[in-house]
Amino acid sequence: MRLKITDIPDEGLTDEFDLPVEVRDGGVSDTAHVVINVKRFGKKVLAEGKVNITVSLNCSRCLKPVPYPIETKFSEEYNPAMDLDKEEEQELTEGELDLSYYSNDELNISELIREQVLLSVPMKPLCSADCHGICLKCGKDLNEGACLCKTEEIDPRLAPLGKFKELMKDRGTA
Ligand SMILES: [Zn+2]
Ligand SMILES: [Zn+2]
């Protein structure tokens, strides 16, 4: 979804719409409900609004699907990418990093909304704070109970004891 800068009326533009957002590349699209207000100040464009979306994430421990609701407000300032004059470049080096740019007289609304959603997505989502995850050996969901690997595994603290016993046995026969 793109908005032509020249199409923005002097009094600004308010719109409300649903937009598919793909949080992970090649993943499922979730629908964002967007309310946006766009104003133009000369060549500068200010886009403000609100995004509501429930993104489909997977628990970082057990990989179970976790619906994650997000409600976020945004306020982004855009400048034309092509004609940055020296003064603006100066401003940029002074740390105004949250400035965005538009090119070809177009604002990429889809990209703006996707960025806003990504900012609110947790790096390591969890289905619950005490998720036990899955067994790395057999892949069993440990939230459903322990797997067999755990009992088969020798307690590493007891392993030297086994060796010691073997050693004693060897000595005994010698
Ligand atoms: Zn989980
Ligand atoms: Zn296991």
C-alpha cells in the first residue's frame, strides 16, 4: 500500500483500513487494523496513528503457536530521500536517527506498518513464563510431562563413580 505525497490534501488525510502484515519472511500474514493520519509540511510528511494486530508467533522454547496481541501508536516523520540538502544532512549526523525517508513521491504505508509491528514483537516469545520447552533429544513437549530420555540419561555427577567402580574391579582381579 502506497500513498502519493502529492495526493495528501492540505488539511491532511485520515484513513482506517485493514492490512496484511507478514512478521516473519515467508510466514503467515496477520491482519493489522490501522488508523492513520498523514499531514504534509512542505516536503516533510508526518504520519501518525495506531496499529492493532494479533501476530502468530511460536513459543521460543516449545515452538507451540502463540497468538500475541499488539496495540501500538506511532508517529513518524518522513523527508524526501533524494534532495537532502546540507543542512538536513547536518541534522542527520546529530543523531536524528528515527527520521524516515520517502522516495518517488510515495510513502510506503505497508512498510511503515510492518516496521511498527516488528518493533513490538518480542524477540523470544513464550507460551507461558514457565514453559518447559521441548526435549532436545526426542523433541517431546516437556510441558506434557517428562520424556524417556531423561531417565535413560546417566546423571553426570554419578558418571565418575561408575568409572571408579570399574577401576576397583580391575584392581581386584589383578
Ligand atoms: Zn512454550
Ligand atoms: Zn526426550
